[in-house]
Amino acid sequence: MSTRARYEDITTLLYIVPFAVSGVYGLIVWFQEGISALLPSRVYLAVTQSPEVFVIGSLAVLVGVVMEVRGTDASQRGTKVGSLGTTLQAIAGASVFFALAGAFYSNGANVAGAVGDFMGGKYNLIFPATMMLLSYLITVPLNFSALVKRKTLGLILLLLVPVSIYEVGKRQIYVGLGLAFALLIVGSLTYMLPERENGAEEG
């Protein structure tokens, strides 16, 4: 096996670590609580509020990114960085999907309960925001013009989601959750919308 192929295998495993650690930790807590037909909300919240799970997952992804860049020829690193940005965004999207799926499962598909648990988590919101931020930092040159990009606004809105929960939510829980949910939706849509091309025809 070539060194490059070995790097690719290792980095693939590292990108899976956040999901694997969450799953394993969740099963451990679930067994301790007593296995039931539905995943208890307290188990879901134990996973999504665990700083250890967040740190291990984030460090694994970061190590994977560094390994991929270092294992790529200097002449091809620009292309590799672009693909890494897409990979990080995919990890962020997958983490949100699994977090939502877990919230619905732990609440028996009750929408209100699922949204409450999802927004009441912590690192299930911070982790994807961190991945999006890392994706942005490695793919976009740091200059003033980048600050007015639509994707920048979307990223800022996503980063404000956990802030609204823990700053606004600790005073008015429902206001904080509502604001966080609105920021999550608007931020996600704003980030995913394509940038308007310079010189595009007006009106």
C-alpha cells in the first residue's frame, strides 16, 4: 500500500471519529440508564452536551485535515484545500442530520420535544458551526472583500445559534430556543445560497 493510500485510509477513519465517539458514548450511557425501546432524552442530551465528545471529534477532524494537506504534493495543495472545504461542510451537514434524527427518535417523533432537545443540546450545534468555520478559513483568503460575502453572513448567523441558546435562553428559554432555531434556518439558507456574480445584470 502506498503512503498516499495509507494517508487516505487514516484520514477517512479520522473523519468518522466524531460520529463513532458520539455513538459509542451514547450506547454506554444508554446501557447505564437501562436499554429501552426509545433512546431517552437524557441520553441524547448527555451526548450532545459532552465536552469530551466534542473535543475528541473536533481534534480528530483537525488532525485529518492536517494529514491530508501534508500528504499532498505542494503543486496540488490548492485543489486539495478546496476539496477539504467540501469534506468539512459534508461532515457539518451529516452531524446536523444525525443530531436531528437522534432528537426525533428519542422523542418518539414528537416534533416539539425533538426541537426542544435539539436546540437544548450544546455541541450538536457548536460542532457543525466549527466545521463550517474551519471550512471557510481554509478555503477563503482573509481579506476585507470576503467579509461582505453572503456565505460570511450565513456563517456568522450559524455561530450565533449557540450564543442565543446560552445567553438569551438562560433568561427566557423559549425566546432563546426560538431565536436559535430562526438563526439556524436563516443562517443555513444564507450560507447555501449561491453568491451573486459580479457584473450580473440588474433588474
